[in-house]
Amino acid sequence: MASNSTWQYRKADTIEERFGLRDDPGRRKYDRFPVMQEGIGKLKKPKNGLKALGLTSGIGSMLIGAQKQGFQVVGNIEWRDYYRYQIEDYPTTFCHNFPGAWMSRGPLDLPVDLYPGDIDFAAGHPECGRYSNLSFSVPGTQYHETRGKDVSDIPLFLKYVALFKPRFFLMDDLPASFEPFPMKEYIKLLPEYDLFPEWVSNWGYGNIQRNRNRMFIVGALKEEKFAFVPGEFKHEKVLKDIIPDLVDFEEDQIFKNHSTVDLDVRSQRYVNMNFRGHNPSWRDLVQSNYNPRKNIPYVSDKGEDKIRPGTWSPDWDGYCPVLAGGFNPVHPLRRTPLSIRERARIQGFPDDFIFFHDDVGPDRMLWDPYNSDGQRGIKQTGKAMPIQFCEFVSEQVRCHILGKKFKATGKRVMKAQPMVDKAKRDFCEQSGYAAWQDVAEACWLDEDPSFYKPKGKKKKGKKK
């Protein structure tokens, strides 16, 4: 059986088989990526009684906001191996940062005594690379689902929502995912939910990545009669406002996950870059006139001049480009790669959120960002969601459940996105919202309020 890291090649009869959820847990690879990891310590009883669960939630970035809002994070269902990476004497990133919470490959790997009861809020981010401009091309095989038909693990996420039935959930992906998997499929799988497709600027909630725009779906059981209200705003924060104290590396390693690189290492990610030879060392990069505010140029095998997308580095006095899970930009002052701590700060992580991605741990002094261990750290921070919007949703949900007032700007800072607009209209036409008047007031669509009304089945008249 293929590993679940090659899910895009699998020919499978069920979605569980495709994503490796039925692979033998005794296989050797699961020594490093265990299918079940029990929590470290005991769960703290939440003051407000609210519980949260991760569903394909990675290292838990979308749950940090819930944790801050007083939700008890009980666990995380995560099929992707690299998020469950565990080394001897160290916990996984998720289990360390959410004390007492377990991490499981799938529901079948979860012991009965740990099965969660009533869940108030769930969050996760299904795979989105195939809908991104930064996605890599996968060679065609007889088992490979084409780009136009592949819906990735979105149905798996929704299946988990239907299984655990949280009162509210938050999911993120990209608008292009609506093409192979339209809103009618969401409604079919989750008929009891009101679904709010939103085109969100993470910058509009305080993050400094100017173009970190995502499609989020906020879900709420219809019986909650909930209406999502946006809260975006404009701000002037730039990179130097976020990581000014991390410019120089301290010998006593004050900040965990803040490691420098060996200047004499030559990164394979810089092959065929002509500004300083075909494979410069980091020392060469520091001494060069390389402008980090442009995508990296390179020469292809055919001798063609090309640009490597997703390699744009930040400006010290400007916004930050989008951090990705495959490439690490260089610091504009040092001209060496951003450290894990710097990447975490840019994403909005608090400094007490610790990343475990190699066998040395978070106090490593030197690291190679592009070997397997270093790449794992880049993936953990790059594939994570910025914290700010997720915390905003968590607070709005908490206030709704506890009957407290919630203040929000009610504004958006971006233009509408056609695919998200269509998904919202499709939901209104095929389902409708329980709290339709409140939804109509907060929605960006220019529609008559009655458009948002629930669409019940029409009663047949009596035959005369």
C-alpha cells in the first residue's frame, strides 16, 4: 500500500483508503509518525465550559484563537504524516502547545475513552496546493486525479464535521476549490448547517502579509441562528514592527526556534542563480547585491531565464509577501533565511508557541532550512494559517454561545471574489439562513433580504 504522502496517486474505493487512514499502523514509518499520540498532561477544565477540536488542523494554528478565548482544545484528527512527526524525548508541535490534547491519524485510531463528546467549535485547513498559483505539477499516472476533478481532502473534512457535529466550525481553502466541489456538495453533506463562504484578507485582521487572502467557510448549526459579521480594518504595520528584536542572533538563545544558518552551506534551492554563481553559499548571498524584494531568477536546464515564484522576500519597511510551506525568504537586513521564530511572528504566533521539527529541538543554534528537518519547520510555519482571523471568529462564536455582545467593524477591505460570491448565492438559493435578516444585513451581496430566507420544501395542495 502506498504511503499517505502520495495520496494524489492512489486508486482507492473509499476516501479513507485514498488518504491512508486504513494503512497498517504497525508499519515502520509510523515509528516517526505515530497514528495516535496521547496528550501530555491533563486537560484543563475550561472556565466557560466550551470545547474545541481540530479536524485536519495541522499544528493547530487555527485553534490558537479558540484557546485564547477559553475553549478547551481536546484533540486533533490529522491524516497528514508530517504534522504528526515525533522524535524521541520530544512531543509533536501540536501536543506540546495544547496540553492534554491528543492527536490521531483518523477516528478509527482514536481510543473509545478519548472520543470527544459535545464539541462547540472545530477548525481545520484541508489541502489547497492544487488550487494555488504556487502548486507544483504532478506527473500524470493512471491513478492520478486531474486538476479539474481533484477535490483533495475537502470531503474528508466535511465528513468529520458531520461525524462530530460541532455547533460551529471554520474551514479554509482557496476559491478555485469551488469548481470541482461546488456549494451544493457542501449542502448535501451538511444539511443541518448554515454555511458562510467568506473571501478574507488576513491583512485586514492585523496580519502583515498583504496578500494572504483566503476563502474561509464559517459553519453554524441552523438551530444556532447565527450570522457571521466581518471585522476587517486597514493598518500600517510593517515587518520592522513585528520582528525588530530578532535581527541579531543571541548566543544564549533567548528565543526558541531562532536559529542562524551555517554561512558556508550551499542551498540546493539556489541552483542556477546567476547573480553569484550557480549554487552560492549563504555567505555569497550576504556579500552579493541581491535584491530580496524580487522573485529569484534562475536559468532552466534549457538555458532559459526564468523566475522562481513564491521566493519574494520581505522589505524591512514594508508589508510581507505570503509565507509558503516550500520556500523560505531571506531577511532583508541579514540576507540569510528567516528563522522559524521570525516566520512564526509574521504568521501571528505567540512566542510561547514552540515548534518541534528536528531531533535537536527548539534550542538548535544552527540549522539548514532546506534539508529534510529544516524543510519540515518551513512547512509547519508556512502551511499554518495566520492567527488573527481565526481568533476573531473564535471570539465571535464564544460571544454568540454565551449570549454576550460582540463588536466588529462590519467591514471588508477587499473587493468581492466571483467564485465566493457564487458560492454564497448558491447557498441562499438552495438552502437559506436561519437568521436570514441578520445575515442579509451583514452580507456583501446586494440582494433583497428575502433572498436569504430558508428554502423549505413546498407543500403539495390537496386534490379536489
